[in-house]
Amino acid sequence: GAVVSQHPSRVICKSGTSVKIECRSLDFQATTMFWYRQFPKKSLMLMATSNEGSKATYEQGVEKDKFLINHASLTLSTLTVTSAHPEDSSFYICSAATQLRTGPQPQHFGDGTRLSIL
Amino acid sequence: DQQVKQNSPSLSVQEGRISILNCDYTNSMFDYFLWYKKYPAEGPTFLISISSIKDKNEDGRFTVFLNKSAKHLSLHIVPSQPGDSAVYFCAATISGNTPLVFGKGTRLSVIA
């Protein structure tokens, strides 16, 4: 089946550090990638949608200068949390989607990145 | 306003019995629905989906039913196994390539 790889799985770093998270679709070309954030005991909240080669679309309340998204190819998207602070500590998950002529295809998710800012 | 609702935060079922997880939605534009299974500290794993042109889709022990008039879908797992214990998320989208809108999840516990 389709596989999405997310790296790193866990990051612990000091306040003020910038952290980059990679999301790769391993066996299909993802026309669109999504970045989600999950708070404890809450559902996944969409942060941004990125299409290959164009600027990401951010959800209301998500700071685009703080959460930099790059989708340089059909198999790779990156999320950089700039100057991270303790309130940015969370579980970040990416998903990748493609559209076929046969109809919609399920999004497949990476295993997530647990970010802890001290 | 929550567009996708899973009103049962948890469900316990005995091994071998049927598990029924329910989901309601409010946006009539949704035309593609998915169920994901999630373990702690992992990303969601896709289970099964259904397009709005169908009312049932079956894959092994998993069956999803869609009632468009009631804006309701359900996931049936039969027979339930202890390994099915996880949080199940219902999700909906428009035309498949737009962001998924998730419910809050239902924690299923299958008791041996």
C-alpha cells in the first residue's frame, strides 16, 4: 500500500531553535500534502495545505512566518517551525494525497513528529 | 461549528462481537468519507472509504455504511479482535483532494 514517511519521529530542543520536519511519499506522487497538528485528547487540526510548486495555504490562526512550508517536489514537503517556543510543543502529522481519473483517493499519513520544546 | 461529529468518545466490545462506530456530518458538500485507525504517537492509518455515490463498502471485516439523507455513516467491524483496540477517526472531504475534516474520534476497546 501507499507509504508516507515522516522524519524525525521525535525532537527535543531548546526554546528559540528552528526545527525542520520532512514528509515524503514513498511510492506515489502526491499532488497535495497536508500538515496537521494534534493536541492531547483532541482531533487532528489542519494547519496548511501545500501543492507542489506553489505557496502553501494556511488555515486561519496559523502563522505562516512561524510555520514555513515548502513543497518542492511531488514526493517531498517540509515544515519548519521557526524559533520554536514551549507552546509549539505538539504532535505534527503530514498526509499526502493524489487524484486519479478514477476518482478520489484516500490520504495517507506519516507516523507523526513529537516536538518538545524545553 | 463541528462539521463531522463522533458523539461516542469510547466504546467497549467483547472479542468476536460486532463493533459499530457512528459518525454524523453537517456539510452536504462532503462526497467522500474515510475511516482511520490511530494508535498513540502514530499517524492515522487508512482503513476504508466510501464515495457518496455508494451506500455501502466492504473490505474484509470492515464495512462502512453511508446514509446520505440522514448525513450519517457507520463503521462495522465483525468479528472484533483485541488488535482492533485503538482510536477510530471518521473524516470527510469534498472531491477527495481537499483537506480532511475529522471527527474527534472514538476509542474502541475490544475485550478478550
